[in-house]
Amino acid sequence: MRSAFDKLISWTGLIIAAILLVAGGLLTWASTFATSTVHDQLAAQEITMPEGDQLTTDEMKDHLSQYAGQELTTGAQAKAYADYYIQAHMDESSGGKSYSEISGEYMAAVASDPTAEATQDLGQLRQTLFMGTTLRGMLLNAYAFGTIGLIAMWAAIAAFVGAAVMLVLGILGLRHASKVNSTDYPAAERIPASA
């Protein structure tokens, strides 16, 4: 009875090890796919991280100096560039107003005086903010996918470690089950029936 129980538990552990091994393989593939896709898509944009005089504020220097002059190819670089370079220039040009706010001002200006220079300036600012917002969105999507790739990598490592542990425990359990026989665990002595 004990031997059969040990075998059942051991085979269950080996099945879990196989499942974790497959999961680890799939997670490794997902991590590699996400990371390489992010790299390839960002590299195709040929963006160079700002450096020197381009870093005009302390916040830019704090978050972008580590990447100064590098080609933008990772999710972490994309987030830093989007949040501390593009956003800073958008805020500077719009006085901290969002695309939506400037667009509303532009629409009102077009309705009241479409040919005024101020209306044209608002139109150009609106277009600049639209492009900046769009670029920020794309870069932050790259950051999100890069983060998913990183999480998948750590999950793959955990799955492989779990598979190795379950494999070892399963093999040890089967080994133990083969050594166990019924004489090692005698049945309880029978109590004689009373007359």
C-alpha cells in the first residue's frame, strides 16, 4: 500500500515537472519574441538618446544621462525618452496644457477668427502636441511589451527551477517506492476475537 502511494505521488510530481518544463519553454519563447520585437521596432526608428546640451532640465539629466548618446532600442529607454524628453518639450511648448486642451482652444479660435495669426499658431501647436502624444503612446507601448518580455523571462526561470525540483523529488520518490515492501510496514496485530 505504501509503495503504491509513493508511486502515485512521485508520478504526479513528474507530470508536474513536465508541465512546468513546457511552460518554461513557452515563456522563454514569449520573452524572446517580445524582447526582440521591441528591439527591432525601436531600432528601425533610428532614435538617438539625447545628450549634453539637449538635456535642459535636472529631471532630464537624472533620467536620461545613463542612456546619453545611445541608440534607443529597449523598453526602458523608450519610457525614459517618452516621459522625460518628449513630455518635457510638449509641456514647455504648451505651458503644461494637454493636446485635448490646446485642441479645444484651437477649435474655438477657428470659430471666432480662423485667419488670425494666433489661430494659426494654435493650429501648429495642436499638430505638434498630436505628434508628440502619438509618439509617446507608441514608445510607452514598446515599454509595456518590453516589460511583459522581462516578466515572461523571470516566469520561465521560475518554471524551469520548479520543473527541476519536481523532477528530483519525483525520481527520489520512485526510488524510495521501489525499496519499500510490505514487510517494512507490518499490519497491526489482530486482536483475538472474544468468545
